[in-house]
Amino acid sequence: MITMKVAKQIVFRYDGDPATEEIDLDMDGDKSAPKRGSLVERKGERWKVTRVTVARNVAEPFEVPTYRVFLTKEL
């Protein structure tokens, strides 16, 4: 059985500020999106995931799911 990996876009937002959004494009589908309540290392610091939303991006040149990951410094 062959497992097909799906490309995705993961958008990290720091402390609720839209100006801080950082996009991580995963063309090979190797990365997993963090889960709510988990801790992640980004920008050399530890962040807590407060919320994760998923949307389909139908813009050209290809369609990929977009995971929006909301982070906070409050652990």
C-alpha cells in the first residue's frame, strides 16, 4: 500500500498579530501541523499552540490546504 502525501501550507501567527504571519510551504507533505495545546519551537523560542484552523486554498497555481496555527508566549 502506498501512502500519498499531500502538499500543504502552514501559516504561523504570533500573539494574534497578523503582521507576524510566517508561511511554511510543505510541497512534499512531510511536515505535520501542530495540534492545539502543543508546544513548538519557532524563531528560537518556545510557543504554545492556542488554535489551528484548516482551509482550502483554491488560488493558482495549485490547490493546497492551509493550516493556520495561532501561537502565544503564555505557556
